[in-house]
Amino acid sequence: MRRVSKLSGLCLISFTQFLIFFSPRACSQPVGELVASSDKPLQQSGSINREPKIEFYNWLYGSSRGNWFEWHTDTASMNSSLIESGFRLRGMGGIGGYADDIEGEEAENTLASAYSVDDNFLPTMGTVGKLYGMNGFGGLQLGYTHVAESWKISAFVGASVVRIWAVETIMTTEIVKFSRDLATLKGTKYGVLASIEGEYHPTDKLMFSAWGIYTPAYKWGYFELKSGVSLPFGGILPKEILENAYVGPHVALNVSDGLRQPMFGAHLTGITLGPVYMSITTGYTHEQLTGKGIYSILETSMQF
């Protein structure tokens, strides 16, 4: 029996997002500060922090195909505050899980198709089972952020380590066996980790952002574009929660070992809950080894 492998690879990410075989399962990577909050002072009722120097950022991805990834990033300003230009030190780590369809020979697929059930858990016709696995990621980067009045750009470089391992298989029928030893479906790779991020606010009511991350470990990369307008009907919305929020389209691409996972959705970015900034994204994705489905991303950020 043969299986289309992803080794593939993330994700993530991101958060590398992101899920491995480091595959386009996640990642959607997830490396930095939230748009409309990053490198900006936190403003809360009763307190103002004008010079934050540290940011905690979390990126959580899930899809209707059973793939998930959680990514955490800590960024510290080395010679300035986060609202000023300067050098940054960044550490990150993530863990996730994936569920890949197992492809068989023609006779095996025909036999297994008689037993197909809900393909979110077991495969559709044409496959013979599901392979479940986990992946982990860690990275350390040094970079520089340039902050201007209406825009900023950051570039980081460092090193990463990616670990993958298979957990179990669930076959559609016991008659068809998985031909590979799960112990062979694991590995660790190291590589350079590079990322670039930028955002632009031409007016108070319009924003654009872009960022990307790449490592040769499993040839994984995540690239994202967002644009947004400030929420309409601002006068009737909770001011402290949504006054800095933007809504608009989200487009992303997760790649791994030649496989591609596009994402097309919508985001609500800049929700403020006390000291926490949030972004919520949802939309359509096509994970090459598991099929079409719905994805969601929750980002949270705190600065100190």
C-alpha cells in the first residue's frame, strides 16, 4: 500500500505555523505582534502604559479537517520601547496535531469504500484510513523594527528546530493494513528561520499588513496579507472594546515540501479586552492531504 506523504511537514504555524509532517496544516504561523496593537502603547481605563518593552503573543489555529496548531511568541525590545525603532529579541515555540488520509492501491480503496463514514474522522471513498500525528517547533530570532508615523517594518533572522512524530492510525477496515512502521514516521530537522513583517495605516480608518516566515526545515513557510477598515457604527459599539478594531479580508498561504495550503477568509482585528488585544479570523481552506474545510485563527497579544 502506498501513501502520499507530506514529509512534509507545519503549524503552526504558525505558528511553522503548522501540521507537520510540517505540512500546510497549520501554520498559519504567527510570529509577531498584532496589527493595530503591535508596537503601540496599551491604553486602558484608568491606566496608560506609554513604553511597553515586552510582548506576549499567541496564535491558535484549527480546521474542520481535524488539524490544529498553537504558537506562542515572546518579543522583547533591546534598546528602546516597542513603540520606537530598535532591535528586538524573539523566542517562539509551538505544538500541533494533524490527521492525514491514507491512500491505498485501487483494490484496497474499493474495499475500504464500502466502510466509509463521516470523513472528518475517517476518510472518504478512495482512501483507506487516517494517520494521526503531532509536531513541535522552537525558534530564536534577532531582528530590527523601524517605526514611522503611519507604517512600520520588521525583519528577523535566527534558528529553528522542528520535531514530528506519528501517533496512531485508524483504518476503515481491519482487512486493509497500514504498510509502514509508525516508528519510522518521526524526525527532527534544524534550519535558519527568517521572517519579515510590515503594516501601513494610510488613515485612521484603513490598515494593511503583511508578514511571512520561512525555514528550510521541512521547507516550511507561511505568508499572510490583511487589509481592513475601521468598524462602522462606531458610535453604538462598545468604545473601549472596539474603538481600535478593523474588519476586512484575510489571505494566507502555508507551504511545506512542495505542498500548498491556501486560506481565504475575513478577520476582525484589534479587539481590546483590558490589557489584551485580539484578532479573530475564519474562512475557507484546502489542506492538500485532508481536503476542503473551514479554518479559524484566534490571536491574542499583551504588552508590558
